[in-house]
Amino acid sequence: MPANLPPPKPKKDPKMPKFNLSWFYIVAIAGLAIMLWQGNENPGSYDKDVSYSEIKKYIADGYANEVIVNKTDGKVLIAIRPEKIREVFKQGVKEVGKKPTVSTRYPSADKVEDYLTSIDYKGKVTYEENRSILLNILSSILPIVFFVGLWFFLMRRMSGGMGGGIFNVGKSKAKEYSKENGGISVTFKDVAGQEGAKQEIQEIVEFLKNPKKYTDLGGKIPKGALLVGPPGTGKTLLAKAVAGEAGVPFFSMSGSDFVEMFVGVGASRVRDLFQKAKEKAPSIVFIDEIDAVGRARSKGNGFGGNDERENTLNQLLTEMDGFGTNTGVIILAATNRVDVLDQALLRAGRFDRQIHVDLPDLPERIAIFKVHLAPLKLQDGLDIELLARQTPGFSGADIANVCNEAALIAARRDRESVTKQDFLDAVDRIIGGLEKKTRVMTQEEKRSIAIHEAGHASVSWLLEHANPLVKVTIVPRGQSLGAAWYLPEERTIITKEQMLDEICATLAGRAAEDVFLGRISSGALNDLERVTQRAYGMVAFLGMSPTMPNLSYYNPQESFHKPYSDETARIIDQEVQRIINEQYLRAKTLLTDNAAKHNQLADLLCEHEVIFAADVENIFGARPWRSRADVLLEEQPAPHAPAIADSPSESSSDTATPQPEDGQQTSDPS
């Protein structure tokens, strides 16, 4: 061995067992077993409880072979003579043993002794204590050992199983990623889309790479950046990409990891986290779901002067504003509930910037699809842009789920590659739910559902601002008995006319039942929920009511107090009812004027169970209003020949963007 090398450390014997809390359980169980065995030990194989007077009678009549006085338990036992066993126990020796006993509690040992003297008892008398030394030790020490072990077990669980047990309960749980332990390999190339967010956060990366460039000019880099956006848009992935691009230590921690039941633990973990970050500066501290600890103080239940979460937030505020500007520690945080955060957390000097990570638009969805399609074996000539157009309102996580579901569907069908139809069915499956081909419906129910769905299709085709129809199906899927599927336009703003047309088209299903069946059913539950929510939004939030123009009572803080009076609430209810009634009558009028075409569409739907935009156009003619989505629909080939498939999953739809209408709790992707 070379002289300059240190001697190897002796290896630990792998056969040496490590301490485990199970040992404590084994010892406790063994101790209890010994106690029970010691406590049940007696000279007879069978014992019968009798009264004290019966004991005296047995002794006086000569039944006793031996008298045993147990001073510990306060009992007197007599061993019955063999010839008297059957008379006393009504059983033989085989049932009760050779030395059965009868026992009872005695008033006092002196009275027993006086009684034996008074009858001149000549038999054997024994005074004993059945408590052994081992039993005394166990009964004294075992409870203490049990409670001490239980305390250590609870402390270990409360500390999250960290090394060092309860002594490290105040230490930070943050995971550190650095060059020494492999670091983070994610870069901006791995984050598809979100070009605006990446451009805004690029300055933080530049500062971490070359801080002197900014400090020489007297500039101050923002101390923190808050990533805000809906779930699944890639906020956490974007933070990892910052660390991967900068090549600096990255401390990642969830907001819920700060809060424990012990007072002061959250604040201690905040201090420990920032202390580690300062030691490794330049570094990045990332707090995911910061709303778990950063909620506004004095709002909601459970917040008070001594609340642990509030103490943790106060310490976080102090640490963010306590270290110097040029220490090289950047704080990133992510949340989808920025409206509930404390305003002190969002002020300049803490989280100076809010970077919005929104749902991807069409070009960004194309880029996201390319990332998630890379590991899949695809059909030649697959149109990625078509897939992106069919998924408006999908987040990056949703698109990843679509790609995975398409691969599973292709494997289930024993395909050699994933085809376009697999992706169409995957989108239908994710939004609409699993197709239920085995659900049995009567012909009357099937006709009622067809009329309902044909009502949606007819009115949406006749309205200018309604979303273009893709297909209609009466095959049960998920919680719905039928659905109308649209290709919504990606609008930045929505006008009042567009909202009214969408409300009218949504109410058309129930209106069709009322007009053509003379009755209504429970199938419009989801329609009514969506219509009511949208109408209240128009009146109370957007100021689109002529009775209450230009007023908004939107409260992002979700306060329990209404920002308007009871009289205003009554007016809002009346306006919502008026809007819904007007659009319902409008839908009934359109259906009545086009009754023959609607019934023809319903008959076609009953026959084939699924129809497409081309079928509606053959009956109603071309739409007089053309949108970008209409152009896309026209560019696709005819959906089916006269011989249509029996179920939507077997049909070919090139433009299906599922937007279920009935019986589902999904939100409108637009």
C-alpha cells in the first residue's frame, strides 16, 4: 500500500444486528407472558370458586386434603381428596385432574387460622405468596419501559423519520441537488413551451452564472420569483430547469414540510434551510406549494397569535428580508393559489416578480407533444399539429397523460405503432370517461337521449357564436349517457353575445325534451350547473346585466361576507333567472322552427349512435358563419361512409375535441 494513502477504515461486521423498535415489542410481550404464567400458577390442575361458608363446610366434613392460604391474593384454597372429587365437582379425575381445588376470598388470615383451630383440623396447612422476584421486577419496570419506548416511537414518527430522531426535528427537510450528488440534469430544452416564462426567468440564470456583471453596475437582482399558474403547467419543472442551467446547489422543499405539531419547529426549519443555502451560495431555494405556509394571516379558521403556521410565515418573511442583497441566494416558489397568499410575502424585496405559467397555446402544445411523443413508436405521417388543435385548454401534464393513454390503447389493440385513432380515443377517454358499451337502455331512453343530444347539435349549428360541432354520441361514457363534442376557439376575451349563444346551446338539450317529448328529465343536470354558473358570472362578476351594469362583486379572497346587500342579492337572482329564461325560450323557438331537421338528426343518431359535423351539414346545410374552427373541420376528410360504426371508439374522427355536455363534472376547456 502506498505510504501517502490513509489506512482503510475497518469494515463493520455485517452480521451485527441493528437496533430495531421490534425488540422492544418482543421483550414487552415476553414479560407479559411471564407475568400471566406466574400469576396463574396454582397447585391444582382445576379450580372452582365457591363461597367462604362452603369452604368451611368442606373442611369440617373432611373433604380437604390440604389447606392453602395465599396471603398475596387474599384467597384460601383446599385440595379435594381423590375419593370426594366427583361429589364436589360432579366430574371425574380425567376432567378436573388429580389435584383439583376449590377457592374463595377469606376475611383475614387470622380468622382462617382460628377456624381451623376451633374444629381441631389435623391436615396440612400451607401459607404462601405466589409472587416471584422476577414478577416483582417486571411489574415495577415494565410499565416504565413501555411508556418510554412509546414516547420514542411517537417522537420518531413526528420527526418524519429523520436521522437523529427528535433531536433533528427542527432541521430542514429540504433535498439538496448539487454537482457533488449528481445535480439536476433538466435544462430549458426539456421544458417545452412556456417561452414567455422562460424568457422572464432567464435573467435569474444569468445572475447566478455571472453575478459580477450586475453588481458592478450597482444593479440588484430580484430576491425571489413566484411561479403562478394552474396545476400541471410545469412550474416545478421550470424551477428545476433554472437550477440545471445555472449549475448551482438547488434546495427543494414543499410548503407543508415546514409545519409540524410542535411549536417552533416550522420557524426552526426555515432558519436551517436559509442557513444551508447561504453556506452553499450562490444557490437556489425552491418552495413548492408555498400557499401551505404562506396563507394570509388572520383569515380563515385556525389562525391566531400563537398559531404555528403563522409563526413559520413570520420567520420566512424575516429570512427573505434579512440576508444581504448580493449573497447569491435566489428564492423560487410555486403556487396555483396566489390570491390566498399574504400580501407581506408578495411585496417588493421578497417576491419581487410573479411569473405567470399559463396553459399552453397552440404552438406551445405542439412543442409539448413533440417532447412526450419522442419515446413512443408512432405511425408514419402522424399530424402533431392536428393533435395539438384537438386539445385546447390542456396543460402539459394533460398532454403527457394523452400520450401515455394512447400508447396503452394501441398496446391493448395489439398494434405495432401508435396511430392517430389511438390519440383521438385517448382524448375522448380522458375527458369523457370510459366507454360503457354494456349498459342496457330501453328504446324509449335511447330515443330521449337522442332527442336531447340532437337539440344541442341543432341549436349550436344555428347560432353564430356557438362552438363548432365535431360529433354527437349517445353511447354512455363515464357518468354521462350522451355527449356533444365541440372544437372551441381559443379566445382571449369573450363577449356578451358569445356567452348568451353558449347558454342557449347548452339549454337546447332540455328544450328539445320539452318541445318534442312534452316532458323533461334529469339528463340535463350538468347543463343546468354550467348555465347557472355562467349566468351568475355575467351578472355578479362581469357587469353584463342591463339592470346592474358595470358592477363586479368578484372577491378573490373568498371572504365569508358577501360584498353586497340582501336586496342586491335578490336582484342578482332575478337577473340570472331572466337571462336563463330568455335563452331557454330562444332555444325552444329555434327547435320549433327547425323541428323536421331536428327529428331527422335524432333519427340518424338513434340509428348510428354517433354522428359527425358532416351529417349535421347534410341536414341543416352549411353554417352561414365561418370561424377558424369551421375551416379546420372542412379541411378534414368525411368522417364516415353511409355504413357507420357502432361506437365512437371505432369511428374515424379527424377533428374530435371532446367537450362533454351532459352528466359530467368536467370544466369547459375554453
